[in-house]
Amino acid sequence: MIWQGLALAPAPFHLGTAGAAAERTKEGAVAEIRLEEGDSVERALKQFRRKVQKEGLFSELRRRRHYLKPSAARVLKAQLARRRKKRRKLAAAIA
């Protein structure tokens, strides 16, 4: 048996997220869990939730919930970059 879910279309813009989100194909990603005979539904759901969390699908769904204009995406990207820079500078001062 195969469980599939949460197929997503490609994003209209990119905020520089790395990892599994960057590796998706143009068709989207489908979280898939393969079960053996005798596997419980609870175990399959736990595996599915873990895989979806690891692939970042929930965060992507939240991000895509509303359309973000390209200008607003640039502003958000700059804000995130400033926040990262500030955190790195603070971490370097502490260390």
C-alpha cells in the first residue's frame, strides 16, 4: 500500500529556502510512505507526518496560503537577510 498526499505546484517566487524544498521537481512533491503487510495505521501516520515535516511541506503551504506580490517578496527577503545578519553578528559577539 502507498500513502500519498500534499502535491504542490511550483512557487511563483523563491525566497531562498534550501534543502528538500529546493530539490522538488516542477510537477511538485508528493510525500509517500510504503507499508509492509501488518504495519499499523498509527505507525504509517507517524511516518507520514515526520516525512511531511522533514520536507517542509507545511511551512510551504503556510507560505503559499496568500499571494505575495513580487515587490513584497523582495521586501520580505531583505528583512530575513537583515535578521540573519543581525543574529550572526550577535552570535559572533557572544562567542
